[in-house]
Amino acid sequence: MKNFFKVTDLDDVLELVSEFKTVEKEIVPILQAGGRIIAENIISDMDLPDFARSTMDGYAVQASSTFGATEGNPAFLKMAGTVLMGETAELSIAPGEAAKISTGGMLPDGADSVVMIEHTQNIDEMALEIYRSVAPGSNIIEKGEDFRKGETILTSCCRLRPQEIGLLAAFGRDMITVYKKPIVGIISTGDEIVPINENPGPARIRDINSYSLSDLVIQTGGVPVPYGIVRDNFSDLKEKCLLAHEKSDMIMISGGSSVGTRDYTIDVLSSLPDAKILVHGISISPGKPTILAAASGKPVWGLPGHVVSSMVVFHMVVRSFIEHISGRSSGSGQHREIPACLSRNISSAQGRLDCIRVRLMQKEGQLAAEPILGKSALINTMVKADGIIVIGLNSEGLEKGSRVSVIPI
Amino acid sequence: MKNFFKVTDLDDVLELVSEFKTVEKEIVPILQAGGRIIAENIISDMDLPDFARSTMDGYAVQASSTFGATEGNPAFLKMAGTVLMGETAELSIAPGEAAKISTGGMLPDGADSVVMIEHTQNIDEMALEIYRSVAPGSNIIEKGEDFRKGETILTSCCRLRPQEIGLLAAFGRDMITVYKKPIVGIISTGDEIVPINENPGPARIRDINSYSLSDLVIQTGGVPVPYGIVRDNFSDLKEKCLLAHEKSDMIMISGGSSVGTRDYTIDVLSSLPDAKILVHGISISPGKPTILAAASGKPVWGLPGHVVSSMVVFHMVVRSFIEHISGRSSGSGQHREIPACLSRNISSAQGRLDCIRVRLMQKEGQLAAEPILGKSALINTMVKADGIIVIGLNSEGLEKGSRVSVIPI
């Protein structure tokens, strides 16, 4: 028999992220920072808000002036004036007084709460009826209630969502330090691969992987740089890899990683500057013949040629490495997986992680994961799928009704 | 009492998407089409693959030549040659013969299956031992097994994921018709709002909404165009709205939609070309004072000024309208919600949908949704949150342990 490569367990592969360093930082306008990984800690330089504000349209009062008020027995208050938006109120509220205030208005001196307009009625310009009592602090936010001056409001290594972009705006941060988007060089190998604008003719197929992998890189926050197709020979692949290695933060080579006659990938990877083969085979299916090397501290992947295998390996393995070199902390974004219920029995071989493509559907009031059968060379199985479930190393399969976690794809 | 606006139920608001037409189409390179909505049906113009291929490194055989083979009692086959990658095999396989073949190689005439290299050993150049029998069709994919010529491979109005980009590559489609990204004009109103690079000083706050809403638009596949801050007066707001209306596919105005003294939004919306107010208040909390108008067939929103309210309304309502005008069919992408278990009792007012911000965490082996308390003017509640759960119109609350669906934010 051929001598097999020694496969590495998925968990051990994922621990290798720490071998690689993150990309450089850059400063960008916050409107271009959505989805990026923040590369600085942000400390608030003021209370937010910087003054007590009304959260309702209504009347600013001392709460004690409203105690006991009901529809049948309203409180009568004296109008002390109107708070103008965006201006410091010059009036002040004494017991038994009220001032008209809009949502977002600054609470006048003396007032400790706001009565909603719906629970009031103007008798005339000077008098107001109140039909419901309020507690102190009602319908207002206090100075510093959102964030206090000196508080850490955002920490490095988190992904910026719309709410964090808004938060940066609140503190006047129009520029922000983020990690650069990692450049990922993509190379397709194989004598049977033709560019997609060519007619493949017999025995050949178009270069699918450059496109599916590029879009996966974009989706993960990287910048794909396709280097085209390389024939199955050492010197062509080495030349292309050296070029890509110089210009990229990571390289993905698809094809040429099986135990085949023309597998120069491992030799080429070994020949890159300061290279070390870290993984030669992973105990997952599909995706076993995956190679990971470090070359001058950059990850270089030999991915399977099958379109589905390479995408599954991307989702299960490569994605974590892109996130790591993008500066994202491993603790953030843990909740991508969707719990569901397996729709039927499924068997699995022991000794490897089986990655099963599934379709999600509502079934008897709950979310069901329906396995999609089909070989890992068939792209239609990925097009039909909504996600991937994993059957563990030591499992012979899962029974219908089992709770599973679906990784969306 | 003030005369209240009549609120519309959320479901009724969501049905109004059909009032609006989709944006125009454009043709883009497929590497720029990821995440976009396809605007044509794609019919396959060839079988995929166009020839029977090996899915393994091994030997192409007639399955019957291997029947009964075991480690102890191997089958002996005669080597008929080697299949070169990317070339039509000139050899042909007779019973008792085998040809070396790599993953992706074209199956030679006569062969109906492939034996994995791991289950074979070369005796010499001419002879091969086989240790395991294969069934016809093993380790190959048939011509047309992925897609048949003439089949519809993609239908209009779906979002393109990496696998669909790969599929388009497989069929040589380097350009694709997609819907344009909708242009969304964003206007902030309020005398208390200052640009984010200014020091707000007393009684004023920075313009958070232009930024949080812009990033939400980007996340939803649109192009935000911020028009800055407009003071609370009819003519300024009208002028800005007319400009935005002419240049956008949708407008979002934040602030100025409560029953306040300076609420010109409804008057301005009514004054836009061919305008009709469709919704004046939605039975959700936060977010009740939301206005929706149609002006010359374009949606125009008056969103609440509170930063959290406007984001919640975006997630619960506006997003569906952007997806609709982006050309996305309502049936696609239904599985965004994450099932979880409520971590504690939560009460709710009847007669409105309560949108509760939650944090997701693993708790006793399952995914728990932990409500985040806090007023809808506090952006920290959105920064802490992973998602939103909805408590129904007719519910007084949910008990600890209830199954909930979390809308990721």
C-alpha cells in the first residue's frame, strides 16, 4: 500500500491559528468600518448623554407633584413654560409646576421626571391636568446613564456592527483604527482546469474553485486575489506561489493535494521561504487531503480540488484562520450556529468528523435539518444546502430527532 | 387628550412591500455579484460534468473484475495504462484490466468504476492487486450527474452565495444580471442634533442615526447616501426630502415622527410628489411612532429619533422593504432566526409586539437568550445585544424556558 499522510484532528488544526500573526492596522472613516475588526480600545471622553433628557413627548415635572393622580382625580399643575429642543432650559420646575418638553429635550432644573403627553390635558395656557402619577426618573435618561466618562466602550478585536458604528458616532469618532483586510492569494491547479470563459471540451472542466473561494474570502472580510490556473508541474506552481506569497497574507491552492501522481503541492509548499508543513491531512470528510503550511509566518493552504470539499474545508477550517489574521478575537461571534432537529437517521464512519450538508425547513413547528445526499464533487449539493452539521469523531451516526447545530453556509 | 395616530399591526405593514417596485437591473462580473440578488433565470447549456470523472485517486476498472476481492484474496488485474489529466483516454478497459487515474480524471471507455488507491498495490508495471470490491458507479460521477443540459440551475430573485458564484463559473458565466443596489437617502432631523465632528455642548447630541442607519443599509445590500442634519422646520426638511427623493430608491428620515410640537415630517411626506401616507404608527415597541409613505412609488420612512428604536424598526420592518426593492423574493433567506431558550420570565403589554434585545449564551448545554433591560434611548443595550426576540400582540409575557426565535442584529 501507499504510505498515507498522517491526518490531524480538526481541533488540533484549529489551535494552529496561534502560529500566525495578525495583519497590519489602518485608520478608516467609520462609514467604511462596518464589518471590520476594531484595533483599538475606545474610552469615553464624556458622559452619554451629557445631560438628563426626556425620552417622551410630555411634561417635565417633579414626580411628587403627580402622586395619586388618576383619570377621576387628576393633578392640576401650573405651566412654567416650554423646553426648546437643543437649548438649555432657562426655566426651573418647582413643586406643582410643569414644562412642556419633547422627546430628546434637556430636562429643566428642578424636574426629575416626565409625564407622557397621552396622560395629560391642557386646560388653558397656564394649567395642565395630569391623569397618571409618575415615579422619579420616569421617562427620562440621566446624565451618563448610557455610558459614563472614562468607561471602556469598545475593546479591540471585535467586529463592528451598525450599533458600534453608531456608538463611535455618539462619541465623535469619525475615524477608527481597524485591522487591514487580509489579502488572500488564490491559485487553481490541475491540467484538467480551464478558465471559465473557455469551452472546456472533453476531459476538462472550468475553474470553479477560484470563484467560489474568492467569494468566501470576500464574505469573511478578506480581499481575494486570484492568480489563475497553474499546470501540474513543480516549477510553474513554485513560481506562482512565490509571487502570491510575496503579495498576500495567506495563500489558498486548490487541487493537487491528494496522494496522486502529479502532486507537487507539498514539495512546492516546502520550498517556500522559511516553510514548515504543519498539517498534511485532516480527519474530516469531505476535505481530508488538506495541507497547511506556514511560510514566513503566513498560512499557505493546499485545499482539495473538489468544489464541495474545498468549500467545506473553508467553512470548517480556513475561515477561523482568516478571522484570526484579521485580528478578530476568538471569543467574539460565537453564535453563528443555528440549533435544529435532525429530520432522519444518518450514519457516519468513526474516526473522522463527517460534515453533512443540510437544508433547513420548518417541520411540525420546529426547525428541521434535512441531510442532502450527494457526492462531494457535486456543486448542486451546496446550492441546495443552507448549512453544515458535524457528526463527531467517535459517533457512528445520529438518530432522527437529534439536536444538531447548523453552521450556515 | 391629543388625537392619537392609528397604529397598524406589523404584519399589515409588512404586506405593504407589494406597493413598491424593484430597482433596475445591471450586469456585473460574477466576482462582484456575491451577496447580490440575481435577476435572470440560468439554464444549463451543457451536462455538468460533461464526461464521467473519477472522484478518487485510484484505478479505473469494470466493477465486475473486483467482485469478491479481499485483503486475503485479492483480485489481480492487468494494467492497461494511465489516464492523463485533462485528456481523453485513448485506452479502453476490458474485463480484468485497470488504468491508473487521478481525482478528476476522465473515465476511460469500458470502465464503470474506480478502486481507491488505498485498496490496491502494484505488483509490477503490468500487474495490480485489488483488496476490496467496488460496485458499478463507485468513486465516479456520471456525465450530467451534477446538472443536466437544459435544467434550470438558478432562478431569479435569489441571493448569490459563494456556491452560486461557483456554479455560474462552472457554466462559464463570467457576467450576470443582478438587481442594482438600492440607493437609500438618510436624513436626520432635530434642533438638538449636531454633526459628529462637533462638540455637542449642553442640550445637544451628536448625529448617531445617520451612521447606525447607514451601516444597516450597507449590511442589507443597499447604498446609503447621508443628507446630513435638517433643523425642525417644514421648508428645510421639504427641500432636503425633494432632493433625496429624486436621487434615491428609498428615504429614511429619523426623528420628528412623534406627536411633538415640531413634527413636520408627516406634512413634508404628504407634500412629496404623488405622496400617500400608508402607515402612521406601528404596534411595536420600541418603534411605535414610525411613518411610512409612498412618494412616486418609493418608500419614505419617518423613523423614531431614539437610536435603539430606529435600529429596531430597521430590523423588524425596513429591512424587508429594502430586500423587496432589491429584487429578493420573500421566500428566500427565511432561516436567519436562531432558536433559543429564554433565560428568565419577561412581561409584556398586550396589544403591541414587544421587541426585546437579548444576549445569547450557552447555558446548561443549550443556547439561552438573556433579556437586556434598558431604555430604548440607550445605545449600550444594542451594543450588548446579539439579537431581538418578539413577544406577540396578545401575550402578557413569556416564562423562563420558553422557546424563542432570536433575530440576529
